[in-house]
Amino acid sequence: MRPHILVVEDEKHLGVGIKYNLEADNYRVTLVEDGPTALRLIDASNEPIHLIVLDLMLPGMSGYTVCETIRDAGVTTPVLMLSARTLAEDRARGFDVGANQYMNKPFELDELLSRVKNLLQHSQASSANASPRRIRESIEQIAFGDVSAHFLNHEVTVGGKSVPMTPKQLKLLRYFVENPDRVISRSELLSEVWEISGNLQTRAVDQTVAQLRKIIEPDSSQPVHLLTIRDAGYRFILGPANAKQEHKAEEETDQ
């Protein structure tokens, strides 16, 4: 069965060109020109969509909103985001809402086709090798340091003051809270929190962890709760005293 690709692009000449070249590579392609139509198609489709090529600047509803909406709904289909925006914060936001890859316009056709192939291969491999999800204690609320979080109510306070958090930041915090004191790899976080292939190359995890540290840490440059374990991933520590011991152990290992 040929992979089915949904292209969401409002520049008609570009969308038609992408569709033509993907079909020439033996993909089945559906082309739409706006976000609401894409969401309706994803929701109502009786056939699987294996990849979404998503323009960022769409009429009425941005690609950010489209991507975040499908991720919040549990859709794990790989997303390749296209944009004429080149700022680092634009790329960061794209990864934060769940994009797997991000390409700047204008782009080379060969690179687009290569990225499409890569995403499809990783997605298929991830599905074939999928393992049962870890059984872990579900925590509805937690308090540590100056932080208090109520996950069901989507409420977080720091020092008694309410702080805003995105759904992804809150989901990441909850995963760390439910898995304390052990090293968690970036691959595991991509799989369990982002619900995408852990083999994909993306900075989404590191960027969201950095955002989370700015919220929960007394000093984000010297974290005491959310530690980076070199070449391994992250470890969440409830008590700062334990965190200091972790840092000391790392320093001794490096010497």
C-alpha cells in the first residue's frame, strides 16, 4: 500500500508542485489549502494518513494551531512543517507544538523528498517495534520546593503565584514527576510525552526542558530538580539535597 501524504499549503502553485513531485515518487497525496479543512480530513478519514506536510502561514488558522490541535487529540502522524520564517524562536515553537521536522522556504526539492522518505521510514520502524507503555503510578498533584502542580486542573503555582504553562510543558512535568530519580532518555520522552518516534532528530525535548526549568527552578542556570545527565538524558529530583549529591557524583566521575 502506497504511503498517504496530506499536504496543507495555501500557495496553490507550491502545493500543486509538491503534490506532483510526491506522486512521481509513488506516494498517494491529498492537497488542501487551509487548517480547518485539514483537521476535518484528519478527523474523518477512513484511511490512514502516514505523513503531513504542513505550511506554517495558513489563512485563518496557523500551522502551529493545526499541529498543536492534532497532537492534543493524540494524533501521532509525523509532521514536516514548512515556513518562510527563519528565526530560531519560530523553529522552536514549531517543535514545541509537535512538529517532527522544520524546513525553511525556499527549499530544494531533493531535500524535501529526502526528509519525507526519512520521516516515513522512522515512523514505520517505530510502529513495527512499538513496545507496551510503561506502567507507572498516576500522580494528580505534587508539591516540591516552591512549586505546586495540580495536573487535572492544569494549575501550577510557584511561590504561591499562578504561572501559565502550555499543555506540553505540563505533560512533560507530569512525566518527570511520575518517574523520579531515574535517568530518562530523550528518546523515551519523545515516545512517551510527544508520542512520536524516539529515533527522530529534533530539539523539541531540550527546548521544552529549558522552558520548564525557567518555571520550576529557583535558578534555571543551576537546576536542583531537573538535572541533565551527560550523554544519557535527564533525571528529576524532588529534593534539592539529592540534586546536589547527583552533581557531586558527576563531578567526581569526570575527574
